[in-house]
Amino acid sequence: MVEELLSAKLELAQRLSDLKARLGNLKRDASQEHSSDSAEQAQERENDEVVDAIGIETRGAIAAVKAALLRIDEGSYGRCVQCGADIAPDRLKVRPEATHCIDCAS
């Protein structure tokens, strides 16, 4: 079990690093100036909306990964937050930030 926790913690730490890098790239893209051409500006504004949506999703993923790392530190990682049952190891391998067992997630 200790080995699985260490593996999960390493994977989550790498995922957190990747997500933070993605968020940094999104912020940099969002801060670029728009073209002076009105047609291009319309397209750029649509792109800004997509970048904003991806940024919101990325911030949510960062929060989920940080929460999973905290659960590891607190000793509650791998237990469903709703029913308290163990989350299947295969589920945690696919989604290490999972908070619910498959029954409660359904």
C-alpha cells in the first residue's frame, strides 16, 4: 500500500506541475494584444473565450490534484468521500485524484 501511495503522490505531483505550466501558457496567450483589424479581433475574442474556459478547467484540475495530495498526507486517500468505501486501485490508477468509489460516482 505504501508503494501505491508513493506512486500516486509522484504522479499527482507531476500532473500538478504540468497543469501549472499549462495555466502559465494560457495566461500568456490571454495577455497578448489583439489585432487592429476588426475581423481578426472578432476571431481573437472567440479564441479568448476558449482560452478562458480552458483556464477555468485547468484551475479546477489543479484544485483536485492539490486536494488528492492533501488526502495522501492526511491518510484518507483512496477512500470515497461519500460512503467511506475504498476506491478501487484500478480507478485510482486511471484517475488518481478520484474522490468517489465507482458506485457513488455513477
